[in-house]
Amino acid sequence: MKFGPKKLAAILWCGVVIAMASVIGAGPWRRGAWRTPERLAILGAVPAFQFHDQDDQPVTHASLRGSVWVADFIFTQCAGPCPLMTVKMAALQKSLPPQVKFVSFSLDPEHDTPAALKRYAQMFSADESRWKFLTGDQEAIMAQARGMLLAALPATFNQPIIHDGRFVLIDGQGRVRGAYLSNDPQSLADLNRDARRLVAEDAPSRPLDAPQ
């Protein structure tokens, strides 16, 4: 049986993603390995970064400090999982409390200018007051993914951009607290619960004389 170039590329792409998932799954992202009934483990710190959002405004790791946030790595011309990931992220923005923010890093900044990301955000009805789509130097963004314990590879002459399909949960102190499969309903339910737990933990204690 012969395959055309596009079909062959898709088959190779799927094979690479499966291989990456199996390797990553053997590491820190073993399902539930970071979670106990009492608390979420601290898996590392988000590396410092400075990129620009869909309004061409700078966003840094420091500007997100104090907020629980969910991150993913996508690109607007992705023919693989990115559109579905963004649909799932849009659902999360509706289900999670307003204190939770969202950050989507573009792995293809050559095409994903702030204007392109603005159109993409509007296409998926993003609440742009809490959801930032970031672009910048590709090498720096690839390094950012690795620093957040996700796999990402730039495109080559025979393969597209390869990247992890997980969502990463970050606490208000900029620490990685978990990663969740974007195509697994149970994993997304875990993310919803864990994000709410972090919001509750980060909330200031109510004074004893405060009204109930």
C-alpha cells in the first residue's frame, strides 16, 4: 500500500507524538504521581520569561505572580491537536473561577504575530481579560516548554512542529503543580478540581470577625 506525502507525514507525526507521550509518561507526569489526598506536589518553578500577548503587550512570569494559571503550548496553523486543545481550554475558562488565568504559548512565532493570535483568540471566544496568547522568540518558547517539563520540537524539512498536548497547572508563586491530558475527560476533571484547590489555598484567610 502506498501513501501520499501528506498522509505519510501525518502517520509519522502521530508516531512521534505517541513515542513522546510514552517517554514523558514514564517521567514526572505519571498519572496522579504528583497528587495526594492532602496536597499537590511542587514539581519545579516556571522559568523566567518575557513575551508579547495578542495586544502586543509584554507579559512576564512576574506579572502572573499571585494568580493560579493554566498553560499550554499551541500554534494557530496546527493541523494536529491544537484546535481541540483550545476548545478544551475555552471550556475551562467557563468552568473555573475568575481568579484562574490562562496562558497559551505559540510555538510558531514566525506566523503567530500578535494580530494572528488576536484573531485566534476571538475565534475561540477567549475571555482576553484572563487568557493571554503569547508570542516571541521560538527558541525561547521551546525552552520555556522544556522548563515546564513538556516536550516541544521545532519543524524540520520532513516533520511539523511536535509538542506535548498537556495542560500545566501553575500556582500563585509560579510553581508547577501538575499536568493534565487535554484529551482525557478524567484528567480535565482532575485539573478543574486541583485548580480550585489552589485558588482556595491562595485565598487570604477570612478574619475571625468577618461577616459570614
